[in-house]
Amino acid sequence: MLLARTAARHNSVVLLDFLAPSLVARAASNSTRRSKVIPTPITEPFPSEVVDKVKEGLPFVHSTRGVSNGQVALLNETLVQIRQASAEKDVHLVLKLWRKLEVNRLTHFLPVSQVDVVSRLLAAAFCAGELDFSSIKLVQDVALQAAACRSTDALNDILILLLKQKDSGAVIQIYNRFMDQLGGKEVWEDNSIAEEAPQNTGLVSDDHPKYQSLSYTPGRLNLLLVVTAAYAQRNAFDGALKTCLNTVIRFHHQSTKSFLDKFSHDPAFQQKVDTYVKRLEIARLVARPPSLTRQITNLSGAPTTKPLEALYRSILSGLSGPDAYLSVDPSKITPEKSVAMTEAIWTSFLAAFLRFRRRDMASKIWTDMMDLGIRPGVSLWTALIDSYDSINAVDDAVTAWNMMSAQGIKPEALTYRALISTLFRGRKYLEGMKLFQAFQKMPAKHIPLTHILAVYNTVLNGLLSFNREDEAQALLKTMETRGPAPDLVSYNTLLAYFGRRGNFKTLADLVSRMSTMNIVGDVFSFSTILSALLRAGRNDAPELVMDIMRKQGVQPNVATYTAIIDHQIRERTEENLEAVMRILEKMEKDPNAQPNEITYTSILAGLYRGQWLEPTKVEQWRQEIIARMKKRGVEFNTTTYHILIKACLEYPRPEGLTNGLSYYQDMRHRKFTLTHTTWYLLLLGLLRRGDWAVADEIVKDMFYSGHQPTGAVKDLVGKIRRRDF
């Protein structure tokens, strides 16, 4: 389909069926994955099949009381009648028949599709005023049962009607019943969630944790919007916030707009609900500091500061004024302000704006904190100095240190580390060493050893940045004899320095000293030594490194080998690639360290990372790896396909597109489920390449498969249609 349609447009794209026939055969026979297809009419089982199904199912549910064949026959007979009545839209007969099944506790054995049909029929009659008050609870019960089976349309229609009737209490009560039906879970099967992208933040990062294996649950977001509107109707923001925090579902501007359009007759209510939604989304972010700090960090890599500024302004508006709903500090939480800012969030904003070199915004944040009554502690000052270090703003860092001291705040070990690092980076060797000497005079009794080591390791790195090898060696010797005892970071710092210079005598000495101190190297240590040996032209480099590992008591396993391979392939030289293949050969011969799909994927992805290898060689090595995988029966999984699709589409040459689409086609051929993440990686990669024609075809494939895009994927579809990078 896609490949056939696009091959004519892209002469350079020759899509090869390069994967092993065994992989294809496996997909056709034993694969348990299912790709989404065009919706087809559901074929309901015949009465005899229903009987068999119920006979099998009932004993498991009612094993303690026993079920007669008469009950099975009753279900079978009533099901046929319900279908007939539903087809004729005989609402009252459907109600009567449902009550019969309910009395006999058989409603939960109805086919899901039939529950959906009944729920829609009854909800439509209820909303049209065709049912009297006595039927309301049953209609709600049917809608709730359908919603628990992933069909929320009927429940949504009922709740919207109640909302328009200003019966917000009923809306909240029914929503709570729905949540109770889920057994305390926020999601349906397989922890699938309808996670949406943050509003107006542009493209999210590829490794966004919420885009890993998500499946969209239609209607779930609409239910959250309805109950939010119900709380808005009652002026109960605290209730709305509690409800929002108890679910992983997030708002999205398109869904919100569609919902608000239903209340065009009441602009004031529309505005109120819209305000609630925006505030709840901000409160939800603030309530999850790790997620918010990740988002701030991601925004610091955006082309402009506009999204970051918008986010900061939104949070700031929630901290002050008569409508404040956020607390400035965890110690000042109230029922009305149950979510509080943390020092980590303030720190993240400071660091992000300074990364943009927006000192004006950093200054504003500091002023805002003062205005809100927040007195920055030593941790915040440390973070500020660290941020200045990251942009090499030495004078600003020194000024911050002096201001902190003037306010009577005593620096901690990590504060010293931050300024020492800044001074060394700013080529102020004497000032850095002077500050280090001042730190050494501090009483170390109550300072965590890890913090002390952080200072010493920073100085080691600083000395080597000035090529002061003797002083660095002397400091390491002092640490070995007097303390603080060096850790792996200490030795790795020197290994990296002397490895780059090919000083094998010193490298050997450092490895020996590590053994004396009972410190075992890690992947970085061994890979650093391997790279140094390769640069020196040692053909036996992999064997030498393996020997060093054994002498240190490290028994190489799959994880260790794979990590070293990944580190080496990132060096992007043919020498390192040759070493990678030799390590791979050792793994393939070692029964205790057999390479897995992660091992092979690391190599394949590395081939496309940058343009360090000629395209013909890339293809040769790719075919070599695929052949090895075929020989050993190693197959890709969803995660490895995602890694390879992303790497290929980032490879700017035509071969990147060719192979990226081939991996996509192979997923389809093997009947893998194409998730939110799959479509996101494909569309983002094609958008960044500007391959609009292919992107259009992928969009068609996505809709053809039955996948309904949401969040970031929906945004990407819009950008592709607008030809907007």
C-alpha cells in the first residue's frame, strides 16, 4: 500500500524485503499481536454459541451457587429478544427485557456490542424525554456498564444532559460510580491511557514517557471534561482538582474546544469551564514536580523562549491574586491551595532561562520569589551558580556567591563545587584553587561523603583541564592515602584524560591503583581504555580489555558487552566499528553472553547516527547484522523497531528513509500493534526530513488502520497538512 504508492515518487527509495523469511513466517503463524484494521460489522454468535459461551462462563462467576441450564436458556432467549427490540427501537420492551436479565443477574454475560447498542438506544430515549423518572437509574446503570467496556458515548450523552439541566450533583455522583467500577484504576486494560500533549508547547521530546505504548480510549477524556464542568457549575475548584489529580487522563485543547461548543448558548459558562481546564492542567503539572521539571527542561531546548515564558506566567498567575489556587510553599498548603510549588521547580525555571541566556527572566523569577515571600535557601543559590556554570558566566556566579554570603547564608559542599567548577571553566585557576583550599578547611564531620567527593572530583577535572597532570596525580594520591577515598568517578576522570593522550603507562598504573583500592571499573572505564588502544593501532585491543576486566573480577555478560558496544559505536569511527564486531563475535561464541535484540539494535542504530560511514558501507554492515540475527533466530520487538525507525529517519541520506520505511513495513507484515509511539516517531521523522508526500501516505495508513490520533500525533498530522516544520 504505502510502499507501492510512494515508490514511484521516490526513485531513490528502493524498499527491500531484507528481513529473514523466518521472521515473516512467524508473524503469519504464531504472532499474538494484532494490527488495527478497518472496522467491519460485528458478527454476533448464533444462539447455540451463546449457550456454549455462557455455560463456560457462568460457573466461574457463580461457582458457589450453581447455575441451571434454565438460566442459560433464559439468557439465550432474552438476548434474541433484546436484539429484535433494539432493531425495532422498542425502548420500553428493551427496558423490560433488561430488567428480566438484571433480576437473574445475567446482564454481565451479554456481548459487549449488544450492551453498547442498548446503552445508546436508552440514552437517546432518555435525552429525548421519552422515559419517565422510574427508568433513570436503569438507563444510567446500562450506560455505566457500557462505559466500563470502553463504550462511553451513552454515558457522556447522559452526563451532558444532566449538566445542561444544572444537575451537577448527579453528574459528579455518576462519574464517581464510573470510577468505582474501574476498581480504583484510572485506565482500562494494559494500563493504556489517553495521555495528551501539553497545550501550546510545540513538539514534545521523542522519549516523552507518556508516549510509550499508549492506546487511546475513546470518550475517556470527555467524561473528565463533563465532571470538571460540573464542579465549575458548583464553584468547587478543589473538587475538580482532586478528581483531576486522581486520573492520568489529561486535557487537550482540541477536545476541550469541541466540548465547549456544546454550550454555545452560555458563553459565561464556556469561559468558566475553559478557565477551570487551564488551571487544572497547570495544577496537575505543579503537583508532579518530576514531570514538570522534565517539561521545563524539554522547553529549554525549543527554538524560542515563548512556550517557556507562557508556562511560567501561567504558574505565576496561579500563585497570586484573588483567584490564586497554588501555594507558594508546601508548608503553606490550604484546602483552597492544595498544590504547592517546590524549590526544584523554581530551580528548573532558573536553569532553563539561563540556558537561553535570558538573564532578564532569571532576574524576574528571583524578584517574583521575593514578592511572594519566598526566601531562597542555599539549595536554590547552589542551583543558580550551577546554571551560571553551564553558560560559562563566571562573573555572575561570583556575584551570586557574594550576595548569598551577604544574606548570611552559609554555602554547602555542593555550593563550593558549583563555584569551583565555574571558576575552572572560566579559566580562573588560582581563584578555583583558593576556593578549594577554603573548602578543605571546613569541618567535614557533618558533610555527606558523596558531597565531599563531588568537590574533589571537580578539582581533579579542573586541574586536568589546565593540563596540570602532576597536581592531579598528587591530589589523587592524597585522596588514596588520607581521604576522602577516591571513587570510580575519580579514576574515570584520569582514565579519560590519559586515554585521549595515549599514555598507556599511566593507564596501566591507574588500573592497578583501582585494584588496590578495590574499585572495579565500569563500562565507561573499559570502553575508554579500549578506545585508547584502538587509537594506538592495537589490533588486540578488545582482547586486552577483556583481560583487564577478568583481572578486576568482572565476568563479562550480555549487559556489559552490549553497553561497551553501544559506547564504542558512538565513537563513530571504522576502527571502533571493527572492535564492535570483534566483541560481537566473542559474544556469539560465549554460551553465557549470547547477544540479544538490544545488542544488535545498538549496532544498527549506531550506523545511522550521523554520517560518519559511507552509505555503501552502512548497507553492507546492516546486511551483515541482519544476517547474524537471522542465523541466531533473534527478532526485533516493538521497542527495537522504534529505536531503528527513529535512527533511520534522522539519517539524512535517502537510505535512511528507505530503511526506516522498511522497518515500518516489517512491523505491519508481522502484525505488530502500531501504537501512538510508532505513529509519532514516523510522522515526526518525516516532518523533520520534509518528506511531505511520504508523510501524507503514512497519515492515510494511520487512519486506514483505524488508529485515531490524539495529542502530539494529532498535532503532527496538522503540521504535515499545513506543510509546517
